[in-house]
Amino acid sequence: MLESKNFKKINKEIYTSINDVIKKGQFILGKEVRYFEEKLASCLGSKYAIGVNTGTDALFYSLKALNIGIGDEVITTPFSFSSTSDAIVMTGAKPVFVDIEPKTFNIDILKIESAITQKTKAIIPVYLYGQSANLSLILKIAKKHNLKIIEDVAQALGSKYKNSFLGTFGNFGCLSFFPTKNLGAFGDGGAILTNSSTSANYLRLMRIHGAKKMYYDYKFIGGSSRLHTLQAAVLQVKLRYLDWFIEQRRKIADIYYNNLQFSTFIKLPYQNPDSFHSFNYFTIRVKKKRDSLYKFLKKNNISVSIIYPKPIHLFSSYKFLGYHKGIFPEAEKAAKQVLSLPTDPYVVTERTGKKITNLIKFFLKKNELE
Ligand SMILES: *Cc1c(COP(=O)(O)O)cnc(C)c1O
């Protein structure tokens, strides 16, 4: 089952890798960054990977690379981390939301076309909890309307659609190495995947103020967004075990599937046959008393989370877009029902996985919800 002795081995390799960086002292864009970028790109089947500061920056700079800004519209889902639409707004463009399909929690492809206008430049599908959206159809729509695709792969690194890794289908694939993600750093980190050498060169300059030669020659105005050498040192080790980490996540998911399948009050995650789910989260729908179940599990020291309790269009920060309550019924319903069980192999062992399912069963029985 879950092999805890592996963690000791991995941690030891990480400490050695960190120590090497400290000894050399090249903390900004040290050679570990380039090494990790190359390994990451080849491991996922992309030509280039560019390390940046966060997943949010990966999205922002991808939009910039497509020259998206004031006057443009970008289609995305309201049921995501606010990062996805924040990146759009920060370029000056306008996010246009499309409701989700209830089964996968991802953007509803049947509703995308009616949201397209003359101003639409791109679509950002988000692969929530680790499962792909229906990419064949999204690619078809994008081609028909001449739109770009930026994939938000923050929760789905290592997941596949029809045998190819997510992040390699669109113009850009945006990754996050936030500690809770499938490939977690010891802090913040992100990367952009692309097959375009022009874009890769642009992004490598963009993350260092557009400087061709620092302090002498600046090609354009850019930001300061590099993947830290220390994080790259951690990530290059963890990347070697990515398959193993995901296998562990899927084993934890199996514990939940096997032990929770009999309740009618709980809906287990649907798995699209075309996609390989990495289970960044195991998100169930709880039809009644979701908040009490959440509190009950928290009280028992289980690291459950509600991802997300509110769709983005209902945030006060997004009032200016003029959306009202009820406009995206599926996203709003999901926000009331979802509960994400932990799948982090550093946190969940076989024993804790079973404990979680037993606690849920106990709760259902106590509340006569079986
Ligand atoms: C984590 C996450 C991001 C980016 O997060 P950062 O913290 O900026 O690395 C973007 N989108 C989604 C869906 C995420 O879960």
C-alpha cells in the first residue's frame, strides 16, 4: 500500500540538493532552474518550460505573451481559484464566465460558443481537482473561432487526456508548485509550458524585466518573476518521483471509492474515461448538511477543505462584471455541496484514509442520512 519509507529517501535527496545550492550561492536563476525546466518539459512532452514565481504569474504572463489586454475578453469558469480570473483582469482584459458541467466541475463545453463575441481572444479551461475538461471539443471550438487556449493545470500536473499530459494541448500550459499541488515546492513556484520558441524566448525575458542584458539593454517592460533556485532544487528531486506520487494519490482515492460507495447522500467523483485523474483532491458532493460534516471532520483533525465555497462571480471583488446570483446555477450549487477529502500522500496513510471514511459513515448514521 502506501510506502512511507520512500518519503525518507526522497527527503534525504531533497536536503542534499538544497545544500548544493547553498554551497554554490547562485540563488537567482542558478543552473538548477534550467535543469529543472528541461526535465519538466521532457517529462510532460512539451518543447519548453519556463519557471516563474507562481501559478498566477504563469497565467498572467501567458496572457501577456498572447498580447491580450484592454478591450479583449477571455472565457473561463467561475468555479476555480480566483487566480484564474485575477490574471485576466490584471492584463486589463475582461473575464467572461461560462457555467460548469455538474459531473466534472469543469467548464461546460456546450455553453462556450454562446459566450464568444468579436472581442473573445482566448479560453482558459481549468482542470479542477486533477481531471481534464473535454479537450477535443474545446480545441475544436478554439479552431473554429480562431481562439487561443491557455490551460490552467495548477491542480492537474501529471494528469492526462487521451494519453497526453495536460498542459501540452493549448498555446500555454500553466503549472503551480504551491505546496498543496501534485508537485509541491517548499514555497511558491510556477511554470509555463509551450511549444513555441518565440513565446519561450519572450517569457524568459519577461520574467526579468524584459532585460536582454541586465542594466544595459531592455527589450520591453516586464516583471520580476523567477522560479527560485532553491525551489528548483527541491522540485528536480520530486519530479523524479512524480509518477509515484500520483500513484499514491490514486491509491488513496481508491480507499475512498471502496469505502464510501454505498451512501446515497454522498456522490463520489465521476471519472471521464478519456482522462487520467491525478486526484489533487478527492471531491465529493454532499447533498445535505455539508457544512456540519465539514466541521465534524475538522474537529476530528482531518484536513478536509471546501474548494470552493463561493464561485468567483459572487465575490465582492468581481461585482464590477455585473453578474448576479443565479446566473451560473451549476457552479453555485457545486459551491454549496462540494467537500474535498485529502489525497496528499505526505498526509494520508492507509489508516487515516480508512479513519476518514469511518468518520463520514458515523456522521451519516448519526444524522440518519444513510
Ligand atoms: C493553485 C492554483 C492556481 C495558482 O496558484 P499560485 O498559488 O499562484 O501558484 C491557479 N489556478 C488554480 C485552479 C489553482 O488551484
